[in-house]
Amino acid sequence: MQYPAPISKLIDGFMKLPGIGPKTASRLAFYVLDMKEDDVLEFAKSLVNAKRDLTYCSVCHHITDTDPCRICDDKERDQTVVCVVQDSKDVIAMEKMREYSGLYHVLRGAISPMDGIGPEDINIPDLLKRLQDDQIQEVIVATNPTIEGEATAMYLSRLIKPTGIKVTRIAHGLPIGGDLEYADEVTLSKAMEGRREL
Amino acid sequence: MHIDTLYLKQFRNYKQMGLDVDNTINLILGENAQGKTNMMEAVYVLAFAKSHRTSKDKELIQWEEDFARIEAEISRKTGPLSLEVIISSRGKKTKVNGLEQRKLSEYIGALNVVMFAPEDLNLVKGGPQLRRRFIDMEIGQISPVYLHNLTLYQRVLKQRNQLLKNMFPVPDHEQEMMLDVLTDQLARAAAQVIVRRFSFLRMLAPWSQDIHRQISREKEELSLTYVPTAEVSEGMDLSMIEEKVKEKLMQNRQNEIRRGVTLSGPHRDELSLCINNKEVQTFGSQGQQRTAALSLKLAEIELINDNIGEYPILLLDDVLSELDNHRQSHLLHAIEGKVQTFVTATGVNGVEHQTLKKASTYYAEAGTLRQVK
Ligand SMILES: Nc1ncnc2c1ncn2[C@@H]1O[C@H](COP(=O)(O)OP(=O)(O)OP(=O)(O)O)[C@@H](O)[C@H]1O
Ligand SMILES: [Mg+2]
Ligand SMILES: [Zn+2]
């Protein structure tokens, strides 16, 4: 069926989102047509603003609307510990648990030769620089318990060990193959307590 | 265990087919290309969530359709189970008692199946990958943990092979370090696989030896040996095996970078079979090779019974007519009354054994099955 151009453009837009196929996309598009104009404007504005106002923190690479981010900027936090995660979503999961008060470093990925991702393609060089200037004494590696997450953790350990900084890996009460994002808060805080030296 | 009902929907040439199975021995007759193998394949897929003859799941879906479904009610010692495998262009789903299983390794093992088809007669004389596959499939169905470890191993192996390819011709420092990491990771996974293979063969050996001795009328001693690529042996503990596997990988390092592939590890290990201390792969006659293959399969049935406390389902596709009278008798005698079996043949000629006279008989024709006895 041929849709008028404005609506097929909208459908096309929805289809660019993850997990949305043509059926869902056209359902959403038609729903938008029925919404109040104010609500649509508000929605469009928040989409644009989220994109325009959010950047990655130049220190830890977490998503933020201020640079450096609020976590990096918070002098109350323990400046001697850095927790390394794969994704911004992992920072949010950790923060929900409210047990950790150190700093973060977001890699935005894991090393995977099959996907053409090497150490320099995720924020590892930056992490090393941070470790040189700062007063960091411990790096907690909280990459996902997948093969690639494990390999990244082992790689980091080999890289950082010679500098004399302590490297620990969070214990896995976590399901293998699972993402940190899905781990509930209890498991996460257990995992944090039981971290072992790498 | 016992299959009570089987239902196929849009599976290969079966549009829709329901079957009540009330006998232990079930004979399926039919001309060529009518759906005998397809029906056996369906039972196999129900057990392993994949086919024995193709790695492309989509081929199982009836042409022009978008999904295939296999359902069965089975009885196990622990009680009845209903199983379901659905294959669609988006992937496959497995269900036990209506509940979707998140991981394949959680599903596999619900139904145990041993298949013996003409290509299995090559188990002994064919390439080493056939024997590795045999070992992996069989351990896999009694140990989901093994399946998990094997998948892990294969994934690390892929990563490592890709890295090796990237490293040629001039590796940089980061790559060297990453290779160390993947070598450690691979060795750890390899050790798990190897330990389990050793123990599997240790358990399988006495059964296959016994059975082979009987089929050969006490003349032949069959022995199984695991031939690893690393310097590992039975008795070694996990960490020792890991160490040895790593050692071997280190030795081959330069060579591996040049060739861009991992040259040692479980994916290159071999199973060797000897009759009276002579390797059957090389020196055995065709008859001896067939007997050895049959002994392995029968041993496997006994081993599964030993491990899980009941016999698996046996699928004999087109293989009976390939065996001479003596071997046929032995096979049918071994399963009689205890192993639910599905046998296919194009005609009753060559399969006139006493055991088959008691069988329920079905006739396959153009994607239908009709019970005739
Ligand atoms: N995806 C599919 N959809 C529909 N038909 C299919 C599909 N795949 C295979 N077939 C058909 O199934 C038939 C083969 O069936 P099968 O392999 O079960 O034969 P068979 O009865 O075992 O024959 P033989 O005695 O030669 O071994 C072929 O005619 C083939 O065209
Ligand atoms: Mg066939
Ligand atoms: Zn920050």
C-alpha cells in the first residue's frame, strides 16, 4: 500500500529504532497522527534536545548534559577507585544500587576481533591516560560476563598490573552471557562485595 | 523413554501429520523420496533442535511456508513431557510443557535420541571431524554443561583465529598482548572439553569392547583412544591440562600467526579405534569398520541408559539393509523390548528379522504416513 509521503517518512523514522519492524512502525506512526498537537511538539522537542544537549563526558565517557559529568565532578566521591564498564547503561544500573561511591570509566564496547573491535576502538587509551595523572589506586573491572567482556577484563589486567595499580574483577553472581544491565540490584551489590583480584 | 504422539506441521514434505505411537518397534516403509527420512529427521530435531543432515534450519520449513513445528508427547521415567520445536525465518524456539526454554542447552536432553544412518557407517573410516562430532553430540545430550563449554570454546576459537589473521604479517604490541589473553581463555575452555571427552571415552570403551567382541564372535578386541594435539593424558587434573594446552599453543605461536589459524586444541584432537591393536581407520577391512561403527552406536545406547537411567529412542534410517544378517540380528536382538525404535526401509526385503514381525508398520507416501499394521 502507498502511504502519503509525510506518513511514510514517519514510519521510516520509527523503523530506524532497534526492535521496531514495519508493522509496529506504522502502528506508532498512526498513533502519532491521533495525538494532540501539543503532545507531539513536546515529544519532538525532547527527541531533539536529548540528542543536542547530551554528550559524552570527556573524562569518563558516560552520557551527560554537563562536561565533566556530575559523577566526575562530585568531589565527595572516592577519587581513588575507578569502575570500568562497557556501557552507560551499566553506570546507571550501578548507581541505582547506591553502594558504590567511586568513579567510572565507560569503554563503550568490548574487544572483539570478529567484529573488528580492538583496544584502541574502545576507550582504553583514555583510561590509561587517566591512570597516569590521577590518584587512582584501584580499578574494578565490571565488563559483561560474556566471552568478549571477559577477554577485555583479562586484557585490562595485563595492561594495568605493571603500573602497580590494583585490578579487581567483580564476582559473577551474574548470568553468563547476560548483560550487566539486566542484573538486578541485589546480584550487583553481591558481585561488588565479592570482587577478586585479577 | 517413549514417544507417545508426534505431530508435524509444515515440516519438509509434511503439510500436517499426526501419529500415535503405541509400539516399541516401528517400521516405516515407502518408496524413495516419500518422507521416510524427513520423519526421522523430525524426531532428531526434536531432540537436538537441529538437523542431522543440514545446518540450515530454514531448509526444514516446507517450501512456501514461513514456519515449521514439531510437537511430541513423550513418557519418561520421571513422568510425561510435552515437547515443541518451532522453526521460523526469525529463528527457533523450544518449549517443554508449554514453557519456552531460553537456552538451547536447557532444552537439549529432554529427549534422548541415537540415530544410525548409512553415513554413520563411515564413522570409522571417514575423516576425524566425524568422530569428533560423534563424541560432541553424545556427550552433549547427557551433559548440557558440556554443550555450554563446547560453545564457549568454539566462540573463543573464532575470536582467536580472527586475531591471528589480523596479526599477519607484522603483529603490533597490542595484538601480541591480546593473543596472550585469548590463548589463556582458549586453554581454559579447552581443558573443560578435554576432561569431559576423556571421561566419556573411559565410560564408552568397556561397552563398545563388549559389544564388538560379541558381534565378532569373540575374535576381535576393540579399543578406543583419545589422541590429543597437546601433551595431555587421562588422570591429569583440569589445571594441568589447561597448562599443557597453553604450552602447545605457545610452541606453535609463530606458525599460527603465519597460517592465521589455531593449530592445536580439542578442535584438532582425534579419536582412534583399534582392533586387536591395529588401527581400524587404516588397516581395518570394510566389514570390520562397519562392525566397529555399529559397536560404537550400540555402546552409546547402553551408556545413555547408564547415565540417565533409561534408554534413548533409536532411529535406524535405511541402515538395516546395509548390514548383513548376522549384524542385523545382533542389532535387533540388542534393542528388543527395551529401546523404542523407528526403522525405515524401501521394502520388506532384507529386513525380515523376527523382531520386525512384531512391529507396527507405517507406509510413507507423498508426505503422509498411514498405519498398515
Ligand atoms: N522443505 C521442504 N519442503 C517440501 N518438501 C521437501 C522439503 N525438503 C525436502 N522435501 C521433499 O522431501 C522428499 C524427500 O523425502 P525423504 O528424504 O524423507 O525421502 P525418503 O522417503 O527418505 O526417500 P529415500 O528412500 O530415497 O531415502 C523429496 O521429494 C523432497 O522434494
Ligand atoms: Mg531416506
Ligand atoms: Zn564523567
